[in-house]
Amino acid sequence: MAATRANGSGGGIALPGTVLGIGLGGFVDGIALHQILQWHHMLSSTDTDRIGVRYYSPDTVPGLRMNTLWDGLFHTVTWLAVLIGLGLLYSRVTTSRGLVWRSRTLWGWILGGWGLFNLVEGVIDHHLLGIHHVRTGPYQLWWDLGFLLLGALLVLGGWALRRGARTIDLCEAGRT
């Protein structure tokens, strides 16, 4: 039987899991909110932003083209985050010297990364820059705060998921 360590932190896969979560969380945001629900695009609130970006109305063809371009750049960054996360994970797993992490450790870090994405993107784009909001209109502040709340819940959920996870050391198991 494999020996286990109380290393529930998953330090070896913390960075890869977090980077994967950031990328996957960005994909969920872009696919669900930008494309399927069409609640916003990257520059859809620049008529009321805080940094003076030219307004590109998503209700006009030229405005939608510019917003789609910026959505594509956003998706490129999230795709690169997933690729980097996978590369880091592959590196950690192939050099782990017999350590095997439980899947809940990895999924905990991924959820935490997704939550981190929501918190950082929500604070910067929705509140500080004001370039877009989750959903514009009379309740946009509540939608933006709900997005931040979801981010905090994802971070807490990820922490709870990985909290009791154990790492299996296959090298130790072979010595017993």
C-alpha cells in the first residue's frame, strides 16, 4: 500500500493548477458571457469607462468588429494560459520523483485559479477601468459584485477541495 504524506497543499502543482484555472475561467467568461449570452464584450462599456478609450458600440458593425477583435485577443491570452498551465503540469508530473497528487488537489488549484481570474478581471475591468461590465443596465453594479462573489466562492471552494488531499509517494511505497 502506498504511503501518503499530509501534503495537501499540492505545492508541486499549485502554479500549474492556478494558471490552468485562470485560463479555463477566462474561457468560461468569454464563451458564456461574450459569445453565448452576449452580455458584454471587452470594450462594450467604453462610453462610460474611466480611462478614455474610444467607444465601440457593439450594436454597429464597426463597433462589433472592434469588440470581436478585443474578445479574440482576450481568448488568445486565456488559451496561452491553458497551454502554459499544461506545460507546467507536464513538467511537474514528469519530474515529481514518485509523487502522485490526488485529482482533488489539482481541481482545487484550478477552481482557485478560476476564482482568482474572476477577482482580478472583475476588479480591474469592471471597477477600475470600467471598460465593460458583466451586464450593463440598471443593475450592473449588482452583476459586477455577483461576479466578484462567485470568484471568492471559487477560491474558497478550491481551498476546501484541496485542503484534505494527500500526496502519494510511490518511492516510499516501494521501500515498505
